[in-house]
Amino acid sequence: MRSAAAVAASCLLLAGCAGAGSARKPAIEFTRVPAADKGGPDTIDVIEGRVMGAQPGQRIVLFSKGAVWWVQPAAKQPFTTIAADSTWKSTTHLGTEYAALLVGPEYHPPASTETLATEGPGIAAFAVVPGDPARRPPHHTVQFSGYEWLVRNAPSDRGGTNDYDPANVWTHDGGALHLRIAGADPGWTCAEVSLTRRLGYGSYRFVVRDVGHLEPAAVLTLFTWEGAAADQNHREMDIEISRWGDPTSLNAQYVVQPYYVTANVARFDLPAGLHTHTLRWEPGRLTATTRRGALLETAVPVVSTHTFTSGVPSPGNERVRMNLYVFRRSVTPLARGTEVVIEKFEYIP
């Protein structure tokens, strides 16, 4: 039996539901609609539907609405193939509404748009539907250091295209957070968590166990990020532990994005052992410091410190994130899975 959402969506077409006349216009319907959610880069779900009257060469383009409409499942993958039985299926990031366009080869979708074009060159039909109120968003969360963290299940192009699996994130060992790269080449799955609240100016401290085992193609990043703030370089400030595929390179760096500005990167060598990494964020100033030992230990030696006074963003809607992923552009591919343990996170205003 077709759902009420599917029936309603079937009527939101370029020229309305099938009207008078001998030739039926193309039509789109949804048969599976994800939950309504404010949207974001971390969570995906499956969306499905059917097309009536599609012509050879036509495809589906999907959009999800958050603050704006975003093409799905990704800007680099904007087209969904129509199967021989006229059905289509894709993944999508969550949104409050979902749209499907039946398009020809001449249509070039935008990565995002405030107003969705539902007619024009190459658009043969469209359907729009609200998120399903009866479906729960597939959010995965974990409690760590007194905070709630959202666990990523959506792909990312950080370091090249990587998939993320919530099974690669868990807490153990008295509450320590474990991040894992699992699987086998080329199908590695990675791990990422993001804080569910913003914190703003202050000190962000991360106690990380020895990462000397990381291969050159593995990357651990402790950072801030706001996906919608492209004009602010996503308010991204990083502590990155990686050799970026080069076994002879230093294995750590502090970054204020964009990384391609020479003054925005400070590289250093991270020795073996437990370390506390701190980002102290103040107006117009970011001081990054790495010390040996655990949080709040006294008289521990400083491994590296650097202060940035240019390009430091002001607070917005950024979140603290931690991820472990594969640097896909490494000359030497990752050979085996790996795991990193974060013992504690602390925020001090």
C-alpha cells in the first residue's frame, strides 16, 4: 500500500497531476521518505521512489532542505540512476523537506540553492515532500567526558572520499573514547564525532594516548568546524596528527584554515607517549599547545606551542569534532586498520 506521503508527493509535479489529454506527463513519487530533521553533514538515510513516463537518458536529481537546498547525496555525485523497473534509490543527508527532479543530460544541478528551480531547461518533472513525521532520524550518539557527541554515518571528502561507520566509535576503559579505522583497502570505514552544542571562545583540551603506531596514510584531527560558514573557512582550527602519506615528514601540525596559507600552518614532531593537546581560542588569537602527560598534571614539558594572530575566526555555530580517517592521496596506501584512544576532553571558558 502506498504511503500518504507518497500519494501527496505524487501530486507535486511540474504540470500537476495527470490532467486532460491523451499524453501523460512524466511523474515522480516517493516510496520511502526520511525523517524531518534540521539537516547537517553527519547523518544520512535512504530515500526511494518511482518515475512514470521517464525517457531514455533522463535521471533523478535529489535535494534536501536545511538552511538551503543541498544536492544529494553529494555535489560530486548529483545524479541518481533510474532502474529498469522505473524505481530509484539513493542516500541523502537529512532535511526538513526532500525534492526529486527528473532531468535530461543538459541539466546541471547547483551544489546548493536558496530557491529550488522546478522548471527550466532539462527539467521534465519534480516532486517535493516534507520529512516523514513518523520516522525517527537515524542519529547515533555517544556520551564522553560529560558531553553528548553525534557519531557520523555519512561519507566525507576530507582526505579524499571516506565512508564513516558508527560501529567505529565507542567508549570503554573508564569512559575513554575509541576511534577506529576498520575494514580493508579500498573499503576502509572511518570514525568521527561532533559535539552537539557550541562552546565558543575558551580552551579545548584533548588527552590522547600514544599515536606513534599511526601509518603515514592515517590522520587524527582534533578541530572546530561549521559546515555552513564557507565564508569563514568553516571556522576550522585544527590539531592534525599525520605524516600525510610521507614517512619522512613531521607527524603533527597546528592549522588555522585555509591550510594553503603558509603562515596558517605550524608543523612539529610529536614523540611517543600520552599527550594533552590544547586550543586556546580568544578574540583574534589562537594558541595551540601540546604537552607530555595527562590533563592537569603539573610541571609537564611542552612539546610544541604556536600562536596564530591572523585569520583566526570569531565564534558562530561551530562544533568541536574529532575524527580518524584515511588520507586517500597517500603514495603508500593504508595497510591495516588502526585505533586511537582519547582519554578526556575538557572545555574551560
